Amino acid sequence: MHLPEEGYLLRIFIGESDRHEHKPLYEWIIFQAREQGLAGATVLRGMMGFGANTRVIHTFKIERLSEDLPMVIEIVDTKEKLEAFLDSIDGHIKAGLVTFEKAQIKFYRSDKN
């Protein structure tokens, strides 16, 4: 797969406890991204955060161990593919934040020929 030098970054912020059909929402999103042929996706687990639904700070600290840590899903691809992907998953994200920004792609390669 070839990506142009100017790509886009889709960033999805959700909670660790968010679900889609009894599975973690972040996991469902990653599988959807793969099924739709996107270049790649990464899930990052936050150490601390809060969002629109609550002003309570969720943290990984032992004394206040949260079961709903922030999760960030990052996907880089073309603008058109990411917009189509977001349209297909939008209705399944009940709470969260999505950002979309230009990204300069320096390289995208596999070690397999």
C-alpha cells in the first residue's frame, strides 16, 4: 500500500469501559479499520484524564484505580478513506471526542517484500 506525502490523522478519544456488543469499543474500532483496508491503527491507553461526561479525573494511580481510563485510537490514511471510515463508525460512539488533522507522511513501509 502506498500513502501520499500528505495524509490525515484521525484520533478517537473514548473510555476504556465503552462497549460495542459486549466487546471493548476500541477493539471493535480497530477491527473495523482493518476490515475497511486502512493503512494501520494504534490504541493508546491513557494514564489519566477526564472528558465531557464527567469532571472526575480517571487515573491509573493505585490509590484511585479507575476502571474507565482514557483510550486514544490513532489512524493515519488518506482524507477520503478516513472520512468514509468515520461515517461508518460514528453512530457506534456514544461518548467521546474525534479530531481530524493533516499529517505529513515521511514514510510508510513494511519489512516484507
